[in-house]
Amino acid sequence: MDRREPEKTDVLPSTALAYLDRNYWDKRFAQEEHYEWFKDYSHFRHLLQQHITPHSSVLELGCGNSQLCEELYRDGITELTCIDLSPIAVDKMKQRLINKGYKEIKVLEADMLDLPFEDGCFDVVIEKGTMDVLFVDSGDPWNPHPATVEKVMKMLHEIHRVLKPEGIFISITFGQPHFRRRFFNHPEFTWSVEWNTFGETFHYFLYILKKGQRSSESEECGEKTSIPSISLYHDELEGEDYLFRTNIDEM
């Protein structure tokens, strides 16, 4: 019998606004051992391997109780640093990694809006669903609240700062290009922007932002496929992913 479903029910919030509450995450991580947002590593491994090598120094933002760092480690990427805002998530992740013998992976309690790292120290920064949390109370997705814009820009500024001159930021998200464009293409950033999609019924987005490679035209490159609608029924999405959906058809 699969005992994971009752656990999901216990931690499922009544509204996406709970994701903005640090106490919610502490309580959740105290109960829950593992959960993957926006599919697991096997669904996008082929996309990451094009940009991450065993020699890459990698920072994961908002690791929570995901197994992403473990999967990267098993693929030979050992210079890994994971951060999360929840001390409970950090403590449990540290213990889990020690138990599995992955002692090289560093896990720190830190805020992605104020990263405790020097400039230009990572080859790759990756986040999976962490940025999406900043948008749960954003209002109109075409014109987000100023508070949302400020937080997202702080996050991106910090990522851009800690990346090496030719570093790469990888964002795995629900956010479609027409909602992310205004942030990723801000004049203060020097990265180029491209994306791929993955998934079956619904396509998630995997953005690749390459620092120092922004063209003068500031154009983005994406798959030559139409961007799918995200007006979906809950059962078409995995787990809690539907709480992040945006129904464009109702705008």
C-alpha cells in the first residue's frame, strides 16, 4: 500500500497563500519526508545534462525535501550547495544526505533574496518551483503587484550576482514566457534567455539563462512549438501543482 497519499492530504494547504507563510513550511517539513514539485529529475534530466557537468559548482535554491541534489550527485556532480529558508528542512536534509553517504553536499539555512555568498562563485544556480511561490499573491499575472515585482527582482539580482561571468541560471517553473519575460529581460541582467518544455499532459517550462551572453536585441529563444494553454482540470496536474496554475481563458 502506498502511504504517501495521506501525508499529502495532511500537508495540503487550503489556499496557495499558505505558501507565503514560513510557519506553514516548518510544519509541513516536520511531517513530510519527500515531495517533488513540477515532476522529478527523470523528466528533465536530459535537458540539465546539456548545461551541468561533473565539474560544475551548483547552488540549489529552496531545496525543501526534494531529491534533486541527490539525483545530481548520483550523476557525478559533487560540488553542490543547497539552501532553504526553513531550519527544519535544512536539518532533515542534512541528516538524510549523511545517512546516504552524500557528505560533500552542503546544506545551509539561507534566504534566496539575500544570498550569503560572494560574487561570482557558482557555475550554475537552479530552482524548481521556488520562484513560483513569490507569485501566489501577485494579482494580475500581466501586471503583478509591486511587492511581487520587488521580491522577484531581488531574487534574480542575487542569482545574477553569485553566478560566475559565464554562469547559468536554470529555472523550472509553471511560468510561461509571456509572464517571465519582463523579469528575465530586465536591463540590469546580462544573460540570454531560452527555454524548453517537458511533461506529458501539461508542459512545464525549463528556462536556461546564460550570463554574459545577452544579445543587443535582447531576444529570447524557445522551442519551435506552440505554448500550451494552462487552463486545466486539477487531475491533469501532479500533486499540488494545480495550486500554481493560471487560467488565462478567464482573464
